[in-house]
Amino acid sequence: MQLTRDTGETTIRTWRRVAAITAMFGLAAFAATAQEEPGFGSPGETEIEPVAQEELEDFAVAFYEVQILQTQLDEEINETLDESELDVQRFYEINEVAQAADGEPDIPGVSDDELEAYQDTLRELIDIQTVVQTRMIEAVEDQEIEVDRFNEIIVALRTDEALVERLRPLLEEQMEQAQENR
């Protein structure tokens, strides 16, 4: 993967969609920090401990794995929403009303059947998200990086163009290795 405007747009859109779904569930461990495109944040936004080359290499492996998992999450979410008894737009409409109802059992404008279908779909989405999030954490920890540090580096990539430039060839290498292993 390259972190350029043209090839990175699909990845950023995927991350934003995952972030939106994840935030909807209140489970924003990874996606909340990945909502902005790397290298295009406000200068001075975050100060973190410098990233050593070896740590960046480990980060690149974890980042690549997390990207693959996020793509899988997006596909599973889309599939689940497509197979739901509710159409996607109605699911989101009910979700918005349900959030505004703040735990009230009766949701205005939502039939009992719709509410049941919404709750079934929501449970499925939460289960999918939980499984994939666990895999993401494992992918990061397998590289001996703490999740908090991984997220710090993600945030730093928004504002540190030099870090983005150091990361780019490492990610390209990950893509090449993945292509060779296919």
C-alpha cells in the first residue's frame, strides 16, 4: 500500500466507514484514530516519542495486517447489512432514532418487527466487529507493539510528513511480499 492521495483514497474511505460503524457501536479502539488521511493533519497536533527504524518496520507489518482486517471488516459489515431484513438506509435511520431515544424501550416511528430486525442486525455487527477488533489487536501485539503506541504512531502520521516518507517504502515492501505469497 502506498500512502499517496490516489492509491490511498480507497483505504481512507474504508477506514472512515469502519470508523463510522465502530463509533456507532461505541467500540472505537482503532478506527477513531484513523479517520484522517496520513500526513494531512494540523501541524503540531501531537507530540510523541520518536519512532525508531526497527519500531517503524514492526509498525509497517502490523499496519498492513490491520488494513487487511479492516477491509475484511468492511466487507462483512456490508454483507451483513445487505442480508438484513431491513434495507441499509432504514437500518441507519433506526440506529439514529435509537441513539436519540437513549435506551427507551419504545422508539417512535419504529415497528416492533423493525426494532427486532434492527437489534438482530446490530448484534451481528457487534459480534463481527468484536472478532475483527480482537484480530487487529493480536496483529499489533504480534509485532511487539502496544496498541496505545500503535495508535500514537497512527496519529503522528497525520502531521509528520517525514514519518510518512519513512513508512512508505516499508508499506510498499509489505505489499510486494503479500503479492509474492499469493
